[in-house]
Amino acid sequence: MSPPRTFLLALTAAVTLSLANSAQADLIVNGGFETGDFSGWTQSGDLQDTFVQGGTSPMSPNSSGFQAFLGPPKVGLLAQALATTPGASYTIDFRLAAQNPQANFFALKWGGTTIFSLTNTPGFGYTEYTFNVTASSATTALQFQFLDHLGNFFLDNVSVNPCIPNVPDTGSTFSLLGFASLGLVALRRKLSC
């Protein structure tokens, strides 16, 4: 006896949604610095006045209990080497704040290419930055560069997520897989690049 059609539909939808959720897994380790340190990150350059802090002084973390405090007088670096798929698209997302608008610099690099930078920016509260990027190799470096002579930057909630691939058009025929694809379309609208 074969399983009822509604059971197959539910099973197919559950498997499809499970695959969609695993495809959106964050590639960053310790992106919110919630370990209370730079675990998962590689540090280099000037590490003076570069640490993870909790509490509310001089600024509260964007979320949870910790944030990266970045204020070296010379360029410091935070990086992670991410396992990526050549040709695949990813979304980089992070929150950044700045204190004291003098002699500062902040940059984001993806695979060695600068995709965002600020120089001598005025102070600002936590702001979300989001970028869509494409990987060109099986390992891609995500790197933040920073310096701030008289103040500091605050970094929190760093994430890199793969974009959900386009869902093929199911046409006018709705099979069990077609119904499951509708669930992917809903997720895609929410999470795609």
C-alpha cells in the first residue's frame, strides 16, 4: 500500500524546506563576538586598542552581550577564510558604529577586493551594512581593516550567507515537488540576493 498523497506532499515540503534552511547557514564563526573574544577570527596588523567588550560603555553592543572594539592608531585586521563555491553568490551583513570623527579608516574586503570603505567618517550609531558578492574560489577571505587615532569603531553581528538559488518555474502543472517549490519561493523572496 502506498503512502497517502498528502503525506508525500508534507514529506516533500519538509525535505525541501530543510535543504533551503541548510543552504542559508551562516559561514562566519563568532560573528557576534559572543564568546567574549576573537575566537574564529584571525588578527593581524596593529592590535592596540582592539578587543571584544561587553557592557554599555562607551556604547552598547548592537545585540546580545558583546561587540568588537576597534581603535588602533595603525591599521589592524580581522579576517576569516570561508569555504565558498566558485561562482556562487553570498550576502555579507554586519553592524558598524563609529565614535570620534577624526583620522579613522574602515574597509571591508572580499577575496582581496575592497567592496566598502570609510575614511575620516563622522561618528554614528550602529548602522547595518549589506553587500551581495560572488565567490571566485573555493576559499574566500573576508577581511575588515580599521584604524582610529582618537576614537574607535564598534563591529557586531557579522554574517555571510549563501544566496538561495533561483527556483525553476513549475509552470501550470503542480506536482508534489511543485508545491514544495512554493515554500522555497517564499524563502527566496525573504533571503535571496
